[in-house]
Amino acid sequence: MFKFLFSITVSTLLLFCAEYSAEEAGEHIGEEATVCGVVVSSHYAKSSKGEPTFLNLDIAYPEHIFTVLIWGEDRDQFKKPEVRYKNQRICVHGEISSYKGFPQIILYSKKQLNP
């Protein structure tokens, strides 16, 4: 019974979670939310520390307005995300943080992504 109620509560909370465009995300740093947009540029920095993959939504790097970050240790879950999601509309869920003034969400699990 407890698991059922917990499941309903979590599902209900996710339904009421805020959803923002890539352009709006910067106004919501520190919030847990869903951000949606089209992956217009991407880069797998294999030789960089942590082997990050960057997916930029709606506006390409270097003028980007929102980035999805996937660290190398989590990358296998996403199966070449820089190729797989290019030119696709995706929604990502997590805490909106800021890196050098640019909003981002870090994906640790494929459950955070809704292609």
C-alpha cells in the first residue's frame, strides 16, 4: 500500500512540475523543472576531464542559451547522444544550474530525458 501511495504522490508531483523553454530556463536557476527545445548543436569532449557531452538547445554554441550536460560516466545510457538527439526536440528534467552564466541541466539518468 505504501509503495502505491508513494508512486501516486511522485507521479502527481511530476505532473505539476514547471516546464520551460530553453530561452526561459535562465530565469529559473536553482529550480527543479523540465526544459524543452531542439538540439541544434552538440559536442562530445572525449579528451576533456570527465568526458562531457554537451547538447545545446534552440541556439547553437557559442551563442547558446541552454545546455544539457552528460558526464562520461553516464554517457553509455544515452548511446551517442550528440548524434542520436541532433535536430530532435527533447525535454530534460532536473535542477537548472548555471555554468559561467549559462543555464544547464546535468543528466545522470536516461529517466531525466524525454525525446
